[in-house]
Amino acid sequence: MTEPTTATADRDLFGQVVAVLAARKPGSPKKRPKHNPLIPSFGEGPPDKKCGQCDFHYFRVFAKNYPKCEKRGTSGSASTDHSSRYKACGLFQPKSTSQP
């Protein structure tokens, strides 16, 4: 899909000039922290480990799964979501291998 030319993109149906807001590119992710927000407080963990391998990492399950960390505040908002792909922090503990 090509972008409209400036002559047509900056005018509404009545020919009035309008401001064009920059939109996110299709498929671009929402802005979320790219780095583990716990690393500044607790330091880096093992270099080859990710948060998804940690015992403190879990998912809150509703209509979707929301990744969370026990060592971080938990709320119903995306601001406390904690990616499984973050580098591990200094509080890293390997997941227990016991089966329930």
C-alpha cells in the first residue's frame, strides 16, 4: 500500500487543510520497556538466563495470559507486565522441577 500524496493527504472532504498525525507503522509493537526494569535495583543475573526460566515469573490468566513477576508490583495494567524474554535480574532462581 502506498502513502497518499501530500496534496490529498492534508485536506479533508471540504478541501480544508488538516493536520496529519503520524501513525504507528502497521505491525509495529507498542512501546514497552526493552530491558528488565528490575536490573537497576537488583543487578544482572546469569548471562544465559531469561525471566521466563525464573521461579518468580508467572502468568495471570483471564481472557488472555499476562506475564508477571512476583518481585515486581502486580496490577491489572500493562505497566506491570513482565516479559519472559527479559534478561534475568540478580534475584533469578531457576524454576522448581517438582510436578504437582
